Amino acid sequence: MTVIDTAPLAGASASAPTLVHLSGDIDIFTTARLRKRLITALDHSTDLLVLDLSQVTFFGAGGLGVLVGVQGRARTRGITLSLTGVPPRVARLLRITGLDRRFPVTA
């Protein structure tokens, strides 16, 4: 699992979204590191934190738990957590679990 771009671009306005690109497998071996990095991203985030999942090759149940937990932390800070580039397999997982109604998904 790789995380890049965990802060707004230099010179970006306070309203510009923070974009985090994720890649590789999100599984039992990577969820702890993912949680830590996303919480760090919240510390540097604007009012919108966007997770780009377009390069994610596997997304397990532990990854869903991380998303739910980080979303709760984001809400307490007034930050919206949004997903983009959601691969079909991940979209299906979100739909099956009902989490597709909890996370805004952008194109």
C-alpha cells in the first residue's frame, strides 16, 4: 500500500481539497499504516479530504473499518471524507455493506 499527496498543493487556497492517492493492496497487513497516514492527512487537510482509490488492487474488510473510523474523526473536525476513482470491486463492496450511502463518491 502506498500513500502519496497527503497535503494540499503548495499555495492552494484553504478551500482546495486535500487529495490522497492510495495504491496497491489494502489488507490486514496495511490497515494500521493506512490508518496512521490518513489521520496525519486529517491534520493537514482542508474542509474536504478526497481519497483516490483508482490504483487500489485489493480492498479488504479492514480497509472499510479504517475508512469508517477516519470518517468519524474527520466529521469531528468539520472535514468531509470523499472517495474518487473507486474500482468496480470496491464499489460493489461499498454497495453490499451499505457504505456507499455513507461516503460521497465523486467521478
